[in-house]
Amino acid sequence: MASVAITFRILPEDADVDIDSLKSAVRGALGGAFRDMKVKPLAFGIMAIEAMVVVDDAAGGSEALEQSLASVRGVGTVETVDVTLV
């Protein structure tokens, strides 16, 4: 079975969320699938986290991770921005 790299954009609930603690929580929620993380300015002082994971190409793989990220305290929205075969 092939592997896929998935990039998620995670936005905090608001601009007052501590981005460093949110990064740690996101990394923990992704577990062993985690590969890379970048913080990018979005607008009005809000920073977006882009996290990349690598998982097996199985049905529903990204949805489970997306739900896991959405349940992290301080996360406002989670969006899948890229999926590519590895």
C-alpha cells in the first residue's frame, strides 16, 4: 500500500491563543504520523500552523487526523490543504 503526505492548516480560536503551546498540542495529536510543521502569518496577528503528516493510503485516513486536530484545545478550524502520494 502506498503512503500519502497530507498537509493540514490549523487556525487558532483567536489571536490570543499561545501558538507555541498549540504547536505542542498539535504535534501530540498527530503522533507518529507527524513529519513537519511551519507557522505562517495569516492576517490581523493570527498565525496559522501548517502540519504535514505521512500515513498509509487508506480510506478515511485524513478524516480521523482532522477530527483529532479539531478536538485540540485552542484550535478553531482545521483544513486539509494538500494530499500527495509519497
